[in-house]
Amino acid sequence: MGYPSPLKVISRKLTNDIVIASCAFSRFDKLNFGGRMALINHLGQIIVWSALPYGPEVEKSLELLTGTTGKYNITHLIIPDKEHTMAAKSFKDVYPELKVIAMEGVEVPGLTIDYRVTSKLGNKTIDLKILKEELGITDKVFLDLFEFVYLPHHGNKELVMFDTKSKILFEADLLFNLGVKEPLEQYSPSTGFSEGYNPHSGWSFLTRYMQPYSKVGNILTNKITTPQSKPGLEAIQKWDFSKIVMCHGNIIEKDAKKAFANVFKV
């Protein structure tokens, strides 16, 4: 299970200050889901969302973001749910001063969680006031940009992030976009696969249904999310997001709110 070796990553800019890095990733070495990280540059500091394993490929993404090489000013790392922890320590090993944000239940050997979101803050907008008063976050670079909704009843305890500057929604396992209507950048020649490669073959046949307009996929997605998450989903839908960056599949760059509403009926 996990990332291919050697790891190959395709990186591109979403805005002048945001780079996404995408690669192959599988569960049980059979189900092709793909993986993605986002790097956000603000006030000369870099925030990592959903880390990929640190190494030369990640450094290429950092170079694309900053236009520089060498040691980078990475100050924060966000773990978006309890399943996306595999690569977090690889960043901490290189940048020991960075602060880690995660949710209750996340325990990674050798990794300190600096700010932990608990169910007390679940299913509502975690805005600047709550970030400061409840979580004790005072870092301007962080407070300038982000709001969150924590879904403690989701199967993977999802922490959804909204970048208020770029109007981009970031989520890990809440919603996939692995459909067959367009090639998946996570399984492209840039990540080491042949032109026209079909990531839905074999055991991975079912992954084709994990996309916002599949009735089968939406039944599975809502089952994992559970009815108790409804207030949180409604809070997410109230954000004015224009794109959805997810860990698994292609990002949604058009009609993002429509896609989200179609899945969760909010």
C-alpha cells in the first residue's frame, strides 16, 4: 500500500501563491486513488497541506512555488484527516520547527501535534476567532488565510480547509473525483505512466464511480460521511469556493459548489 518508488510528481500552479503536487497512490496495492499535496506561500512562509514524502520531487514543487532552491521557510503542516499521516514526519525531520495541525486521534511516532482539533469544534465553521481562542493559534500567516470545518463523524475524521484569499476548498477523503471522462493527472506520463493508461483496470474498476455525479459513488461517500455531519456540510457549502482541491482524483476547477451540492444535497 502507498506511494510508488521511485516517486514521480507532477506540479503546477493554481495561483501565484499555491502549487499542487500530484502523484500515484494505491490502497492495498490494488485500488488506484492517487495522492495530492498543496503548498501555499504567504508572507514569505510556506504552509503544507496533506504532505507527500519529502524528497527531490517535493523540492521541485517548492522551487516552482518560490522560484528559489535551498532551504525553504516551511512553517506549518496540516494533516487533513487521520489517514493522511504517512508523509508528515518526513517534513518534520527536515524542518523541525514547523507547527503541525491535526485532529483528535492522530498519533504519529516522533511527531508532535502542536494544534489539535477536537469534536468540541465539530460541524461548524472554525473561523479566526475560534482558531485564536479555542486552538491558541496566533500565527498571522495562518490566521490571514484559513477557515475550517471539522467533521468528527466522517469515517476518517475530516478537517476541511477553506483558503479565503484564493477561494479554494481543500479536502482529503470527503469527496473523490476519479471519473473516466477525463484523464487523471495522477496517472499520467508526468507521473511515470504510459499515455492512455487506465487506472480503473483490474481490482480498481470500482474507483471509476468515486466522482461527484455518480449515484453509486455518492451513496458510498454519504455512507462514510454519516447523517451527523449534515450541519458541517451545510457550513462548508456556505463558503464562497470556486475550486475544490482533493487528495484523490482531478481537482474540480469549474462549478465546484454545484458538484459539492450534488453529492451531499446541501
